[in-house]
Amino acid sequence: MSSSKIEWTESTWNPTTGCTKISSGCVNCYAEKMAMRLKAMGTPKYANGFKVTLHEDCLSEPYSWKKPKVIFVNSMSDLFHEDIPFEFIEKVFKVMNENPQHIFQVLTKRAELLLEYSPKLNWTSNIWMGVTVENFEAKRRIDYLRQTTAAIKFLSCEPLISDLGKLYLENINWVIVGGESGPKSRPIKEDWVLDIFNQCKTIDIPFFFKQWGGVNKKKTGKELQGVIYQEMPEIIENWI
């Protein structure tokens, strides 16, 4: 487990690493850049660079973490990547099932495969499932997510690179929004963020605004009209 600078989680756990690009949100993938940097540094876990790699030896790690944590699973990969065998995904879920002291946050862009596998998986209440919705085209992922039986379902609208329009948010428990950061970052517009914010507020869904992003994300900050919104699902307050 590694401590994370991602504001909506506490730690990361990567039983798999590596991925491939499938949509516009992948263009400036931070995980790919990090993986290649770690490979160049000689980090054994990243000897394959950003090629999809399974790490059986990492499956036992959560059993040793006694203090409850909020853990982002596969920050350096996508658990529902087509090159990851279902049997390995089952093993990851078994670990999460057997460690109810932690909350595990899983995020995918491969919502079709998520839905296909969902009935065969054990969705204990400590597993939060999310999909990335970076633009209008990616909205279809929300419907696939909604059909799963995850206790907490969330959207990560990051990097937000277009107006999303009307969102069907029934049975969605949390929405994260953020702009892309880095030298090649694509712009985000305030109107896009405010539209999502207002839709969340209308039906009382927790809204988490991570950042405006850009070349200097510290300078642009994370205030939306002078206010910082970093809301979490209510269950986490009860859990802590």
C-alpha cells in the first residue's frame, strides 16, 4: 500500500499494473508516464513498463493493514482490462471481501466488461465501483455501472474534456469532477462543472471537485466560485 496524493482516497493498491488506451480520457495518461519512469528507475514491479501485468504477490497485502483505510485499487491499471483474466479479478474481489475494515474504490473505463462480470462477483458493501465519464460519448458507461449491485456507485468526470449535458443519476451515489493537468492538458470550462454540480445538488448527490488542472494545477486551485467542494458519500462518515 502506498499513500496517495489523490484527494478522494487515502492509499493505493496495485495487484495489476499496465493498461491500453481506449478513449479520449486516456490521451495524457498519468499512469503510463509514471510506469515508464519507474521502469527507467529499475523498479522491479514495473519491469514490463505499462504492459498489463498481474502481481500475485500483492494479493496478500491488504490482510496486513489493520488500520482502516480508503484504498484506490489499481491506480496504475484498470481491473476490468480485457487482458486480465476473470479468475484473477475474482481473487482481487476475494481479498476485498475478506478485508471489511477497508473501503476499496475501483474505477474503470471498461464498463461493458464490468457489467458482464458483475453477476459473478461478490459485491460486499466495502467495495465502491466507479466509471470514468470524461466526455459526452462516455456517458453510456453510467448505464452499465447502474446495473451492477455495488453498494456505492460513483462517477469520475476527470479529465472533464467536454460538456456532459443532462446526466441520468438515479442510483449514483457520488460524483467526482476534475480538470486535466500537465503540459499537454486540455481545457475545462466552468459552465461544464457548474452544470454537473447543479444536477448533483438537485438530487442531493455528494459532489467532489478535485481541481481545475492545467499546466500549473496548484495555481488554478480547486475552488468553484470561491468554495471548495470535497463531499464524500455519507457511508464513509459512518464507517470512520
